[in-house]
Amino acid sequence: MKRFLVLSLLALSCVVVAQDATPAPADNTRVNKRDRNDASPTADQQKENSTDRELARKIRRAIVKDKSLSTNAHNLKIIAQNGTVTLKGPVNSEEEKKAVEEKASEVAGPDKVTSQIEIAPK
């Protein structure tokens, strides 16, 4: 009986310790303030004309096709408006950032891409 009680207390203490080890929630305040800026396009401002939708689709396809890129890079926001493209979101490295920007420039044209890509903290 004593052994059962000791094991039960030990198991309970492990659960309490595990609960205390949860990370603090992410603070996106800075990003949210940036996205409230009228000069900074957001995904809901994506144009619904066929030209802009096709442009965003081609860029997304080029990015996702590159399996060397991270999930972060594959999930970037691509916002096409009147033939210009804005890229937003985190990637894992400067190399990924450059690779995504190059792919978007190949599809849209080098003077048609605005990059707001950020390097995610490690």
C-alpha cells in the first residue's frame, strides 16, 4: 500500500512539473500593428480578378514545388494586387528568404515584388 501511495505521488508530481513547463503564448503585437497599416497589404486584400489570382497561384506553386524550403516558406502569404506581389511571413533563414524572393521575381518580374518576409527566431 505504501509503495502504491509513493508511486501515485511521484506520478502526480511529474504531471504538475510538466504543466509548469508550458511555454508562454506568442506575442504577435508588433506584427498585428504592422498589418493594421493601410500601406501594408493583407491577405484579405487579394484581388479577385483572374490575372492576380493566377499570378499568386503560379508563385505559390513555384515555392511549394521546392522541397528544400521549410514549411514556413511554403506557408508565406502571397498577396497579388494589380500585377504587383507582396510576400509576408516568416522563413527559417536568409537563404530561404532570397530563394522565395527569386521565385516570385521570376514569375511576376523583379520590379513587381515587395518583400516583407522576416527571418524567424531560432
